[in-house]
Amino acid sequence: MGRLVVISNRIADPRKPASGGLAVAVGQALEASGGLWFGWSGKIVEDGTPGEGELHLQTAGNVQLATVDLSREDHDSYYLGYSNGVLWPVFHYRLDLADFDAGYIGGYRRVNHMFARKLANLLRPDDVVWVHDYHLMPLAAELRAMGCRQRMGFFLHIPLPPPLILAAVPEHDWLMRTLFAYDLVGLQSEADVAHFSRYVGTETPADILGEHEFRAYGKTLQVQAFPIGIDVDEFQALGQGRESQDMYAQMKGEYSRRRLLLGVERLDYSKGLPQRLKTFRQLLQTYPENVGSATLIQIASPSRESVDAYAALRQELESLCGAINGNFGELDWMPVRYIHRNVARKRLPGLYRAASVALVTPLRDGMNLVAKEFVVAQDPDDPGVLVLSRFAGAAEQLAEALMVNPYDVARTAETIQRALQMPLDERQRRHQSLLTRVREQDVHWWRERFLNALANVPAP
């Protein structure tokens, strides 16, 4: 294979692991091939011309970084509008929150065309192109129209919904047809692959050649599940750092007489946070022995604060927390500690390690790497218990977690009680199995599986 070219909405310096999961995942491969990483610069030009953006080139070690500015109109229609106002809610099954009437798709098409035009001049004939996530689904089709014949793969980091939900997306037929410009499409889970297969079977003229192979529009496409992982060694090293150790000591000291339940995520309607708080309230009502002894720490870092749905969610959470603390709290015990700000990543392993139970209960999630981070952070001699939503992509891999339906408040509370009472030997067995799988199927395994599969796709 030739040089690796990665395209994503935002980029980062791959030499800095703290830049994020994607940087960790692709950094080694980019360095090894002298690769190129292309994406939006993060800059919004208020009076910029739609469809035009300045290209910036820089180097980071052996990697070339290429970024493009967006005009205000392009940003609002491509990023806020179609990507996050339509695709994000629909792909997370929230048709009620999607803004279908604003005509954002023109900006989405325009920015993908601009990205392709800027990128095409940077590509070499033997490059391997890897496009990431829902912002850039049609990018390969744009590149193909410009004559680019490089091997191209796409990975969707969020869930792919069933056909009837997907069909609610304006111009869904065009959007899904553009995926056939790729050689390989990677999805997070086998459930997502099944949804793709059903969509193709009912909404397109495609021939289904096999479990993972489809033929339509003069092109054969491979579609497979590639569940993303974390960098286990890097996260364990974070756990040995001073910030993590200090956090662990602080939590164990402050809550020496309590059992900690922990939730960590962005403030997003896909995460099931109101249901989680109602479940914790149910736990205190149904199992009163937890009153005064169990504390829920819920971290919900800020996300899209200007969007009405997120502002309403924040208001609902604050109301629920206030009601639970008012109804159950005591002078020396507060049932819920709700934190609406970012917690430094270096401190997270210590926080995970101090928790008896992690609540990873999204209503829908592509993968959810918090579940895997929690497993890695645990003390194998006295591990905590992972309570995991069956609607998280991670559920396919982490079968030894306690699975729940987050919509079923009473049953989920019952499962949390089971987690709090689980014997040590069972906790150890479950944790060992989970840790083995998280380590074996880490982020580097994910990257190599995808790139090897892309390399082995038959030439057209």
C-alpha cells in the first residue's frame, strides 16, 4: 500500500495522543507512510464566500496536515445544519429532534465538493484514502467525479439506523448511493451491517452478493463491522500518572463510607441521562439500604450549548438532580453530584478506578469508549462492575458486562442493585474476560483490520 491519506471533519497533531482517539488510531500509520491528514481548520470566516476556503499546509513530524477554512454560511449549513441537525439525531433514532425543513443539504454537498476539490490536487496515484464519519459520507463520490481512482475506504463512527428511520433523511437515496463510490465501508457493529444490508435490499437496485458484499451503480462494495477500541497501554500509563493517582486518593478519601456509581459523557440526548437519573431515584426508592451509602457522580461535559435540544436537556437534568437531592439528601450525604464541565482526561482513570459501578447506558451509541476505559482502569484484585446499555455498540464485544435496557427504569435499577451486591469472585471473573477482549481488540487492532481489509478488496 502507498501513502495513507486520512480525511475527517477535524484533524489533530498525531504525535500528541491526548489529541483524541482518532489521532492515536491513525498516528502510527500516518507516520509510517509519510501520510496526509486533511480536514476543516476549525476557523470560520464570517464574510467568506460559500464553497471557497483557504487551504493551509503544515507538517507534524513525518505527516503533512492540510486544513481548509469554512465560511459562516458553509459552517452553519454543512456542520451545524445537515451533519448535526439532521444526520446526528436521525442516526441516533431521534427523528423528533431533526431539523428537516431548513434546506441544509445544499451546504453539505457544497462543502464536500470543496473538500474534494482541495484534496484532489494533493493526492498521489498510489495513495490509500480513508474517510471518517457522517460529515463526509459523499466525499469519495466527489473525488471519483474528479477522476480520482485511488483505493478508498470509509468508516462511520456513529450508528447506522434501520431502513425506515434512515429513509426519513432528506435525499437519503442520494446519500447512501454515494457510499458505493468507496471500496470498503466500515461500521461499528454487526447490527449496523445488518441495517445497511436491509436498506440496500429494500431501497436500492443492488445485488447482495454475500454477507458483506453488494453490487450496485456499476460498483462492488464491501461492508464490514470494525468495532473501534482504545489505546490500552496509553490509558494504563495515564492511570499511573500523578493526576490520576491524586484523583483516586481524593475519591477514596472523600467517599470512604460510600459506594460510588459513575457516569461520564458529553451532554447529549443520545446518552440517556434523564433515564439514568430516574433509574438512580428508583434504586433509592426500591432499595432503601442505598440511601446514605450510594452516591452517583454524573459528569456531563458541555456540548452544543446554543442548540435548543441541548439547553432543554441541561435544564431537565438540573431539575432531576435538584429533586433527587432534595428528596433523599441528608446533611452529610448528597445522592447526586452533577458536574457540567470538562474533567481532564489525565484524571479520568483515577475516577474510574474509585467507582464501584460504571453506568454506561446510552439510548443509542455507535460504540462508547467510556465502557472500555472503565474496564482498563480497574484494579483487577477488586474491580468495579460495568452496567452497559444493550443499545451501545460496545455491547456486542463486552458480553460480560451487566446488560440493561435504559428505557426500563425498574429493571435497570434492579440490575444496578445486583452490581452493588456482586461477590468479589464474580467481579474478578467478569473483569478478566472484559479486559482480555478490550486489550486484544484495541485501537491498533481496529486500524490494522480496516486497512488490511481495504488493501485486500479486489481491484475493480
